[in-house]
Amino acid sequence: MAYEKIKQIICEEFEIDEMDVTLDADLQEDLGLDELDLADLCMSLEDAFEKEISDEDLEKIKTVGDFVNHLE
């Protein structure tokens, strides 16, 4: 399932508690990721899912759930 994989990557790369990574968690507000973190996360997810995420799509992604929907 995409959510579990995304959650694992976020927790490992950014040392965020698993309980904080919910589908509704805002990447910047709730998880404290900045623009550089989001770019790093995007690259990691592209590698893990073998899918490209365009800059336009990345601008629309605000929550963990948005990444799940985009990658499924």
C-alpha cells in the first residue's frame, strides 16, 4: 500500500514520529518540512514508486494523502 511506504520514507528521512504521519497531516504545517525537504521527499518517492512527480503537481501536494492519491 502506498500510504505505508510513503509513511516509512517520511519517518526514516526526516526522523518524524510514525504517529504524526497521517493521511491528513500537512507536510509543512504538521510535519515541519520546508521547500528543500519537500524536494528531497519528492525525489525519494519518485525512486521508490518509479513515477515522476512534476513541479506543477508538487505545488498542489499539501498533505500525505495528496502524495498517496498522486502515486496510486
